[in-house]
Amino acid sequence: MTETAPEDARLSRAVGVFLDDLQHARGLSSQTVRAYSADLEGLLVFVGSRGVGTTAGLSLDLLRDWLWDATERGLARNTIARRASSVRAFTRWASERGAMPTDPGARLRTPKAAAHLPRVVGADAVREILDGLDDRAEGGAPSALRDRAVVELLYASALRVSELVGIDVGDVDRTRLTVRVLGKGGRERVVPFGVPAHDALGAWLDAGRPVLLERASAPGPGQAMFLGDRGARLGVRSVYRTIARVLDGNPGQGPRGPHTFRHTAATHLLDGGADLRAVQELLGHASLGTTQIYTHVSSTRLREVYRTAHPRA
């Protein structure tokens, strides 16, 4: 049974109970819970400087001052919008459990988060990247075999990085060419991958993973599919470093991270005529509206081609 926060409880205690509820009762990922925690810790510091330490002392004006302070310090609109979303979730939770007489966050307005089209790599550039990883893997180095399999699977199945690092060996069906992943909100889905990813995974499992597995210290990584250089389960940060290195020098705007291959796969599928709802299923989006951003990417590319190629553009 989830613990409740009584009215006039210490604000820090209520935040702790809320974060525990997010992780254990709602099953949110550790990354998501860490984001909530960072935002709410910032709130605690700010309201503490104003002499407020109880849930009942949290007012709409105080929350507005907190966001205004973030604006004055030059924080990005996306960051401020995320902070507002975090505190609204907390105050709604607290008011539902009787920790606040009203919900002060319900009327909290924030600047709309800036909309950025995702970074997308062209088909020729993807092919060049994967060819380069193939060349590296020919030497048989375990890390090179792993990196090739990681990138092939990210692009083939349009995975989130958290989904990729959570894969166990038993989640991959090399006969049916599918992988089972656990997405946001604990939603499980099975997604396909192609023959190149199959071959890269096979080489990694046969010649790369056993070598790194020997470096693992007790109790070891269990059945983790991807291992780091010390034999433990591969972490999110390691994947980010790998992808940043792989994409180094590649033109385009936006961050060079694992999501680049997820965005790229979705866009290439739509460019190739895939149904939007099929792409939604592949990506594991709860809302079709989230998937529709990739149609904007395709439209943007079409307009660029039109402007450069059409004599009357």
C-alpha cells in the first residue's frame, strides 16, 4: 500500500514519498524518476530560501516565483517547461492524498517548450557509418563487435537507449528476427530487425560477449545482452559516448546521441511508404500525435529538395 503524505507534512518528506510512488507504484523508469527528483530538489532549495518547509505553505505565487527565477537565470524554455510539469504532477498527487487543501500547481502556466525537429541522418550517411563499423569489427575486437551490433539494432528497430541497454540475451529471437523490449510506462513490445542486425548480433554473441563476460566481477551482469568493457551491463552513458563518436563529423543540427538513429529509422520508414500507425507501434508511442513529428521531418526534406531541384521553386 502506497504511503500517503498528511496535510502540513514536511515538504521534503512529501517529495520523497512522491518519488517512491513514481518508482514502485507507477513503475516509471529510473531515468524518469531522477529527472523528477532533480526538478523537485531545486524547488525545495528555492522555497526553503523563502522560509517554506511544509506542503501547506506551497502556493501558486511561490511556484510562479520559482519559474520566474529560472527564467532570470537563463534556463532554456524546455527546462522550465519540464520543471513545471514535474511540480504539477507533484502538487496534483499531494492534493489527491490530502497533503494540500488545494492543488496550487493546477493553474501554473509555463512557456511552451521549443519545438525542435529531431536530427536525422541520410540513408547514404547511415550506410557509410555502418560500413565503417563493419571495417572496425573485422579485427574481432569485442568492443568493435559490440558497437556494430548496438548501432545496427538501434537503427533496425528504432529503439530508445534505455530499451537497448535493458535487453537480455533471451529477449532476442534470432530465428524470427525480433527483440522484446520494455518501453516507457513498463509497456512491453516485440519489434523486428533485419538481416544485417541479425548478423551483427550473432558475431557479438559468438565472439565478443564471451570475452567481455570473463572480465565481469561477481555477481556479474546476469543475462544482459550488451556488456561494457569491464563485463558489466552496458550503461546509457557508454552508449551515448559511442554514438557521439560514430556521428562525429556528420552534418546536421541537434544532439548526436542514440535517439538520432531512432529518429532516422522512423523517418526512413515513412519516406519509404510505411503506414504511420505501423511506425507508431514500432516506436512504442502511446499517442499517434507523438509519431507525427516524423511526418514533419519528411515534409521538411521534401521542401528542401523542391527548392534546390525545381526550376520554378
